[in-house]
Amino acid sequence: MAHLALDKVLETLPGARKEGAAFLLPEELDVTIYVSLGEEVLQITRASRVEVSGAILTILTHKGERFYLPPERAIGLKTGVTHKPVALGAGFRA
């Protein structure tokens, strides 16, 4: 994924906000970035911060992991919404 294409996609995500060269992604937004490692593909799940500065793409996850790679290695991006479990009751109120 080209640097500019990655920026365009991240700009359109609901709840994502730009802070300098970085995009901050809320926890409710489930973002997975696919990275090419030759013949294999690495999935970086639950991205919380994506920053492209110069020749380095930095990805921080909600789990505290940090990845550094060339921007041309990012080959795809998947988004979704994380649903919080809803407590279901029998309909009685306390």
C-alpha cells in the first residue's frame, strides 16, 4: 500500500483522528494491517496508532506492541467495529 493510499484510507475511518503525522484509532474500531514478509503475510491486529514518517511506518497496537517497517510492506488494511458484550437479564429490575 503506498504511503498516500494508506493516509487516504485512515482519513476515512470513523473515529480516527490525525495528530501530526500519526493517526490515532479508537479501541472500538478494530483495525488490522496486513504486512508482506516475502511469501508470508503478517497480520497486525488492533492497531491504535499508525504513523508514516519518512521511510518508516510505525504501528502501535492496543496490546502495547510496536512495529517498525518500510511503508511499502503494508499491503492491506481491514476495519471493523468491536462490539462490547451486552448483559442480558431476565427482564426484572432491582
